[in-house]
Amino acid sequence: MKTLKLIIAGMFLIVSSSVQSQVSVSINIGNPPSWGPVGYSNVEYYFLPDVQAYYDIRATQFIYLSNGKWCRSRYLPGPYRNYDLYGGYKVVLNDYHGSKPYVHYNNHKVKYHKGYKGKPQKTIGNNPHFHSDNGNHYGNDNKGKDNKGNGNKGNENNGHGNGKH
């Protein structure tokens, strides 16, 4: 009788552990990038209207047209390498779950033309190139500026020293 109870308990543990692992795998489809919009954790693709390209969240790759063929790359093509992904609008494609979102490109490029802006978006993370503390948004070069009021506590002479360093 004890042996039968142990066998049943063992089978129960095996079945319950396999069910839990299946649930966790099916929920996790990929981590959206920090520049992705907040509130869309179960999507696979974004369409970027300004660059007319897609972003595959699972593969962490951009998909874009190049010489008439669709290419996948970790980076945007040359002309768009400096494109601000944090500031640009992202269309969340929550109605497509295949491997080729560009099959709908003709519709997407008309509906979401360059310059398209839908409802306001907040990104998941902060833009690492944006610094709100000094007004210089693409770097931290304070050449030609004094240090007054920018948080340099302990420097009571405001940049006017006695010549010793």
C-alpha cells in the first residue's frame, strides 16, 4: 500500500513539474528592447514608420528592404544608423504572429507612412543619450559653460580656484 502511494505521489510530481515548465515557455516570447513602447509585452514585431522597417523582438533584429530583398540585421541600414529609436514612433503589430511581417508591407507603408504618429508612447527604458540635467541632450560636453547650479557640490568656489590642482 505504501509503495502504491509513493508511485502515485511520484507521478503527480512529475506531471505537475512538466505542466509548469510548459506554461513558462509559452508565456515568454522575448524581451522587448528598452526603446520599445510600454504596455505591449506579448507582441513579436514593431513597424517603424520613419524608416519603413520592422523589428523582430524575439530575434532582436531589424527587417528592411535592401535592393528589392528583405534583409535581417541587428542594426538599421547605413542611412538610418543614427535614427533615434527612443524618439521615433513604433507601431505595435499585435495582430501578426508569423515569421514574415513584411507580407503586409504594402498596407503598412500606406497606413503608417513616414512621419506617422499615433497616440503618444512612453518607452520601456530611458534614452541613454538624453541628459535632462544640463540641457545637452546628445553628450555631456560642458565646454564653454560654467559649473554653477549643475549639481557639483563641494566645489564652493564655482570654478575659481587658487591655482592648485
